Amino acid sequence: MKSSKEIRQSFLDFFQSRAHAIVASAPIIIKDDPTLMFTNAGMNQFKDNFLGIKEPNALRIANTQKCLRVSGKHNDLEEVGHDTYHHTMFEMLGNWSFGDYYKREAIEWAWEYLTKSEGVNPEDLYATIFGGDEELGLGEDKEALEEWKKWLPEKRILRCGKKDNFWEMGDVGPCGPCSELHVDVRSPAEKEKVPGAQLVNMDHPQVIEVWNLVFMEFNKDSKGSLEQLPAKNVDTGMGLERLVMVLQGKTSNYDTDLFSPYIDFLEKEFGFQYGQNEEESVAIRVVIDHLRAVCFSIADGELPSNTGAGYVIRRILRRASRYAFQFLGITKPFIYNLVDVLVKVYDQIFPELAAQSEFIKTTIQQEEKSFLHTLARGTQLFENYLAENAGKADKQVEGKFAFKLYDTFGFPLDLTGLMAREKGWTLDVDGFNYQMGIQRDRARIASQIKTGDWVEVSPMEEFPHFTGYERSADKVHILRHRTSEANSGEIYQLVLDSTPFYPEGGGQVGDTGWLRKGDNIIQVLDTKKENDLIVHFVNELPSDASGTWVAEVDTDRRRLIKANHSATHLLHAALRQVLGTHVEQRGSLVNDKLLRFDFSHPTKLSPEEIMQIERIVNEKVAEGIKLVEHRDVPIAKAKEMGATALFGEKYGNTVRVIVFDSNYSIELCGGIHVDNTQEIRLFKIVSEGSVAAGIRRVEAYTSDGAFSFLSNKVEMMLQMKELLYNPKNPVKALRDLIDRQKKLEKKIQKLQQELAGGLKDDLLKQIKVVNGRNLLTAKVDTPSAKEMKALAFDLIRDLKNGVLVLAGNFGGKVNLIVALTKDLVKTGDLHAGDLVREIAEEVGGGGGGQVHFASAGGKNPAGIPAAFSKAEKLISK
């Protein structure tokens, strides 16, 4: 039986022998395509090749691509764990043809690989073809049908509709009819009972799609119209996990050697028996699958966070942690221990995992700790809610509260429902869904951008090229433009035949500037990349886009950006010199105001380390090191030179190498840099802190920003000296002033305690008995609500069978406190939250709280006596 590593290699060898170039997987995180967040198919990195925008490096290509499907059109997240063949992260084996071979070869080779190379029983295979779609205006794919007839009887060739056999990357973009190969791995007895043809595309766990052959020939525009692509292409995708299941004779992906090592680890570590208990088995599958997705994403540079792709990664990890907590009973971080298992599974094909295994483990462990704390906190809030609503007749947890737990604290809805059932309560799921709908609508409206189709001005005879390394102004022609509608208004985008404008990338912001033609001036507001196409965002569309324009970069802004970018390289080298070679760049931002640099390091930098790093960078600035730039360097040679590459970046076969002293800083970089480090002028670190587990962030100024920062600091120091009456040693003078203040604060605190003690004694003399209970109502004059609360806790300790009602007037705003003694709480006759809610009406406010202690606010101090009277009436009932 072949291992998964051998199966993966056999696929690549098969297509290499058929003149396919074998290329590396693109990063799983997509950084230059606004339509996608993650790589969800093998074809993503070839999108521009299919559209005819860019020439492919080879006409035939094959690879294994790491993919993630957790958002948008292709989203398998909720199925993961509940079946045995859906995954968030998976490997997509694929072969591509860019205008070379088409349906005949694609179908013949798919059949040959599975049946002849790998020995799949032809009797177990079914093919589907596109049966046509009236809305698309397309008929049955007769060409594919005739090709499949060469290998299969027609009864095992099934015609399917658009849903299953017309592949679309998204709402717009490359698309086309497809043929799928399905395999039936059921037992002979099961096959005898029900023919496999009846189970194709019916979500049967043992009759599954294994290979999708997409015949990419259309481009779908925003109106849903199909335009013929410049060439007919082939894009195939075969899930490695499913292929391994078939070839290893299993009936579940999780029984293969791609997953069994994790299961073995969990069984040994925790004593589970996979397959014995369905809830446990689902949870184990969720943990294993999600671990893979999270590890690959972190390795490609995306850390768990509260926004964008990072939020999705955090959500995946929390889903795994929650399943472990809820169904496996694991209440401590443990998922991070599985990273070492993952590294062994993928050591030959994805070395970035081994290179960053310790960092990945630390990140996951910290995230687990944080979420388990969230679960504990959510559980406590839930218990408080039940206590505060103990008298609720319907015993239903409000959807609004469940949504607050979910939205504010990340507490899962099904866990809220489970805890409610355990307490004999129900959960208002409809109310939760209503609140969720409001949030989704709000988010959709806030982020809604509708982009029109490109309007062609001139044909794109060759792929637009970037000239900004050599010049800051250039003569250009507008090739195409389009309009996008967002909440902020209309946004206009242009593509030029060449451009000096640097597009946002590698942490550096996009250039701004102007397009000029005679008296017509268009402002360029930003420049970004869409895949490899440079897109200019402008304030208006020209009435006549034809002719020659002058593209002019804002050089004053670029000068500051260049200084900050080059300083980032010098900083990176200094950090590694001072802190150690474990330091790796984890993100950066370079604009005209500052530079921000994120890097791996476990502890806070000391003031001495920061000073040392600053000194090294400023020495390099003063040395006047000339920029040495190497273009079109083969990636292997660049690494031999010692160039630092960033994890998660997509590098081509050739790269650009930036050198500032070959013994100091050598990096792969596509950004804009100074010609000499003296142009940086000055470097100053202004902040250092943590942004994630094991990740530190430094922010710094250079050039004009650094001089302005230091000038402001000097001016502030002079003003401070003047306020301190110009002492010789202002630091000592300030420390002496702070010490005196602390001594005075202690004296004040002591006096307040003495006053509070006297006030407490006076108040306890005012207790009266109402309906057999001790009642103390008093308007008190404390410095703040904080002291009033402390006084309430102090008083209630000396009461028995008592109710305390205090009121304070703080600048015209009323604060009410109701507290019950422990013995009175046990009787269950009164509830502090209910009492304070009732009496707060008298002061024009509201509030609530727990059974033993509650507070409220109001805006009518004149109503305080009425509030006291109402409290007495309520207690006397």
C-alpha cells in the first residue's frame, strides 16, 4: 500500500512525464486579490493566465496546492467533522493547460492515472458532464460526453446541471463546464443493493467526487454574462485526502496516514477510542482538521486576530478548542502539542512548517489559553444571568443575552443552549438569529463594494510593466477603467500600459500623485495590485481617456516612504544582531509617516536593547551605505547569497535582492529604497510592544518625522523644566514631586477612612424595623460612587436580616445601591435587582443586578426621598 507521500509524488511524476512544469504551492493566504481572502483552489495563482492578462511561465503546469475553504462561495466549515470527507484545509493536486491541450487529453490522462498508474477499479468510477443550462445559454457538453464514451459505458456517464458541473471561482471571473470523476468505495454487498449511479452527488460518504476537470473557457462579468476567454484552458483539481482514502482502501479520509498519526497521539495522550463514541469522534475530526488549517495559515504569515483573514483563523481555532472542551472534556491547552505530528506528516513537501514549528506552537498555545479563559468567563456570566432571572416564568434564556455572550465574549451558541438545557431552561434561538441578522446586515452595508466591469480604452498588447525603480514620472497610455460603488461614494480605477506608481505590497503603501494631459489633471489617490495587475485609484475618470498621459508620482511623499522602507531593512538586521537570529519578520507597514515592524521574539525589549538597536541603525545611516540592487536573480541563487525571505510571500522563479552592506543586510524585496542610507538622515524608535503571542512590534520615525518627534520632545522638556522652576536635575525634581504627592494621598486616604468609619457608625444608628426586617435608607455624601460602593459593602457586613438602600448625588446624577444580607438572600423573598429597578423609577432612571447586590442610576436627585419611601413599601409587603 502506497503512503500519502508516495501518492502525492506519483501524481507529480505522472504529469511531469507528460511535459508539465512542476511548480510550488502558492501561499494559502492571498494578499493581492480583493476578491479572495484565502487560496480556495489550485487555479487561484493562475487567474491572470486564464484571463489572458499575463503570459504563463509554461503552457502545461502541475502541482499540489494548499487550499482553505472557510468563507464565501466555497465554504466547507460547518460540514467539517460531521462527515469524513470535508476539510477546511486540504491539498489540491492539479494539472493545467493554458491554451495547449483540452478535453481529450485531460479526460484521457485522468482515466489513465487513476486506472492504470494507480490501479483504481474502472467498475467503481462514474463520470459526470455538464448537461446544459438555459439561464447560461449553454447546451450539453457533447465533446466531453464523446471523450468519456471511450473509457466508460454511457450508463456510468451522468448529465448534471450548473450546480454540480459548471465551475465558477466566484460571482465574477474565469469559469466553465466541468466533468467530475466519482468513485464508489462501498462493499460489494452495498453496491449490489443500490447502484452507485443513484448516489453520485448525493453526499454519500463512500460515493464521492475525487477529481474535477474544469474546461475553463469563459469569463463571467458582474452582470452574469459569459465572455469567451482568449484561449480554452484546462484546470483540474483532485483532493489528495480523498485520493489517498481510495488508494489506501479506506472508507474515511481520517483512516488514512494523512490523519491517523494525530488520532494515535490523542488516543495515547487522553485515552480516547476513536470510532467508539460519535460525539467524541466528531470532535477529534474537528480538532485534527482545524489544526492543519491554522498551522498552514500561521506558517504563511497570518496570525489569529480580530479582523480579516486573522479573524477567520481565530474562529477556526476556537471551533476546535470549543469541540475539545465541550465533547472531549479537555479543559487545558493541548492542540499545540499536535504541531510536531503535523510537521512529520508534511516534512518533505512543505518545509515552512518545520522551520516555524516552535513559533506556530507558541501562537496556538496562547490562543487556546485565551479562549479557555473566555469559556470560563462566559460560563460565569451565564450563571449570573440565571441567578438574576430566577423568577422568570418561561425559563427561557433571551436571544439578546445569548448573542451578547457570542458577539462580545466569543461564547458559542450551542454551548449556551447545552448549559440552558442542563439547568432546565430553553434558549430563544429565533431571538439570537434576529440579533445575528442585524449584525450581518450592518457589516454587509458597511463593507459593500460593487465593482463594474472593465471598459477597454486600448488593447493590452503586452502585460503592463512597472518603471518606478528608474523614474518617478513617465509617459503612459490608459488601457482600461472601471467604476466601483461603495458607501464612501464612487471610486474609479485605471490600468496603464506602464507605470511609475508603486502598488501597495510588501508592507509598503501605494504611491499617490497625478496623471496629466494638457490642462486635464487627475489625482491618483492610491495604487494597489489585483493579482499581478497594477490598479490606480483616481478621483475622477477622464472625459477622453485616449492619447498620451504623464504619470507623475508625488516625490515628496515617496522620499519619506523610501527612507522608512530602507530603515526597516536596517532595523531587521539590527534586531537579529542584538536579540538573536531567531528574529523573523512577521509583518510591516511603511508609509510617509512612520515604519512599523512586527517580529518574532518571546519577551519585551529592555531600554538598553532598544538603545543598542537605535545606535546600530543610526551608525549604518551615517556610514552612507550605497544601495546595491540585483534584479531577476534566480531564487536559488538569492538564497545562496544569504538573502532573507519572508514566510507566506509568493516569490517567482526570479527575485529582486536589496543589499545594504553584504555583511549586514541582504533581503528579497520589491519595494522602493533610498540610493544611500544617508538619505534616511535619522532613525528613532518611538514604541515597542506585544501584538500577539511571541510577536513584538516596533514603531519608528525617520527623516522629517524623527526630527519633528525629537524637536517636540525637547520643547516639552523645556516647558516641564519651567513648570518645575528650572531645576538643575529635572528628573530628580519630578521624582521628589511625585513622592510628595503619594505621601499626601496616603494622608487623605487615612482621613477619608476615619470619616467613613464615623459615617458608618452614625448610619447604623438609623436602622429601623420594617415587616420584621432591618432597613437602612440613607443619602450619603462620599467623594465618588466608588467610595459609596465600598461603604455599602462595609455596612452590609454589620447588618443582619437586613436591607440597605443608599443614594448619592454626584453632580446632578443619582446613584442608587440596594444590598441584602446573606441570611435574607437565603429566604428567597427579596431580590436586590428587582428592588433597585422599581425604586429607580422615582429618580428617573433604571438599573439592575444580582440577588444580593444591585445598583441604578438616575437624573432626578429630588426623587431620592420618594425612592426611599417606595423601598420601605416594597419591603413591608
